[in-house]
Amino acid sequence: MPYRYAIIGNPVSHSKSPAIHREFAREMGLSISYEHLLSPLDGFNQTVAAFRSAGRLPAAGANVTVPFKINAFNYATELTARALRGGAVNTLKFDGANILGDNTDGVGLYADIERNLAFKIAGARVLVMGAGGAVRGVLGNLWDASPALLAITNRTFIKAEDIAKQFNDAKSSSAGAGDSKEKIRVMALKELPAQQFDLIINATSASLAESLPLVPVASFAPGALAYDMMYGKGQTPFLMLASSAGARTADGLGMLVEQAAESFYVWHGLRPSTMPVLAMLRAQLAKI
Ligand code: ATR
């Protein structure tokens, strides 16, 4: 029997998740329904409850996007370790009364950087810009990939401090006594020019507003990769700046497809191929 899925957000109509999941399902020979679901800002729980109870087909899961990833974390009755680690959920799986909350963003970013872009995070100096929900989901996977340095910076410094503290405290309680590796480092924007990075990830929403996050050209090491979690028709302001600094650039379209593939696996236990879908989306973006 076909099952129902949705992407819940506000705004949500721009989301490519329905197209991606329908394409994955077609490849795998599954019949699913996957829709956009706009939730009122103060009505996330009611929206999910209505989605679960309505419709001819049983609701089996949902993806969750801005600004509801923390609401989804609180809504879940069971959380995976990777959702717990970041305190944010982008994938819900419904199983009777049980609601599993998972987060596939970090795996998606890791897969895009390491596999699709063939960049090795191990030993690299990595800077993450931003301190919102987008960062929470990905710090754990970046840390696990053994960078030489994992730094976080943000326009509002205290928010970066909070995230790093939460992450480092959790790490201390789970780490063995022999774990002496330096933890996530918080850096003020004014400290950045003195440090070079091999990978700089823009996880702020600044690209959406077409404004430029404050990263100095001097921060890009020779041969650095600049990764913007956002995507669009042309290059984002951050990627334009990175290009002018001689860095290699990548937008977040690959991460979007890879996190979707991981959600697909959580729901269906099947791994679709991501490259054809990525190529399809890239071609669509070029036509806009
Ligand atoms: P998300 O869940 O997508 O991460 P968010 O929680 O609203 O969204 O966080 C947005 C992030 O983008 C924050 O780190 C924000 O910086 P502040 O904490 O200082 O607000 C950052 N951001 C948004 N617009 C920005 C801009 N124009 N320049 C720099 N950073 C910006």
C-alpha cells in the first residue's frame, strides 16, 4: 500500500524535497505520496497531528525544515543519537503511537563534501559560520570526520559560544579519559584574519538575504573549499567572495539531495542513487 509523506516548513512551497523523494521512489519502484505542508508558525504540533490523522493513505513520515527543527525534536517520542546530539530533527518516522525523530543533515553534508566533492575533512582546518538550527545538525558529523581544527563563528558571538559549549559539554561526558583532542573552538569575527582554513562552511541564512557574511579573504587557505549550505541559480555572495579569494566553491544542492537520500533510507531501508537527481535539479536551476 502507498504511504504518505510531507515536507513541513514555513515557508515551504519552494522546497525541492517532494520532487527528490518522488524521483527516488520512482527509481526504487515504490509508490508514495509526498506533499508540501505549510504550517502556521505557532501551530507545528497541530499541523503534524492533522497530517497524521487525515488522508486516505497512512502517513508514514515527514521532513521538517525552517523554522521547525526544534519543534520536531520536542514532538518526537523517540530520538536517534544523531538527533539528540544536535538538538534538532529534520526527519520524523511515524510508527503507530511512536514518533521517531532523526537528523540526516549532518550525514548529507558529510556525504556531499567527502564523496561528491572528494574533499577529505580528516586533518583539515574547518570553519563553520553561523549558530542557528542549520549548524546544530552538522557539527557532530564534522567532528567525527577528525578535522585538525573545528571552529565556529557567528555575527552574534554568544550564540556561537552557546552551541560550542553544549557540544563540548556533551562530548566531555561521553569521551573517555584518554580523549585529549581539542574541542570545537569559538572564534570572534575579528580573530579570523589570523587563521587560515581549508574548508569554510556558510551555515548562516545570509545568502538568502543576498547579504555577505563577514569572512575575510585572508581566511581561505590556498586550495580551500568554500561550501554554502544555500543554493540558487547563480553563486551566493559568500561563494563569489570565496572565488575571488581563489577557493573552490560548492553550494548546498548536493547536501539537500544527500540528506533526502538518508531520510529515504530511514523510511524505506533503501538507498537511492543521488547523482541523477542532483543532475536533474542542477539542470532545472540553470533554466530558472
Ligand atoms: P537556521 O535554522 O537556518 O540556521 P537561524 O536559527 O535563524 O536559521 O540562524 C540564522 C543564522 O544566520 C544565525 O547564525 C545568524 O546570525 P545571528 O545569530 O547573528 O543572527 C546568521 N545570519 C543571518 N543573517 C546574517 C547576515 N546578514 N550576516 C551574518 N550572519 C547572518
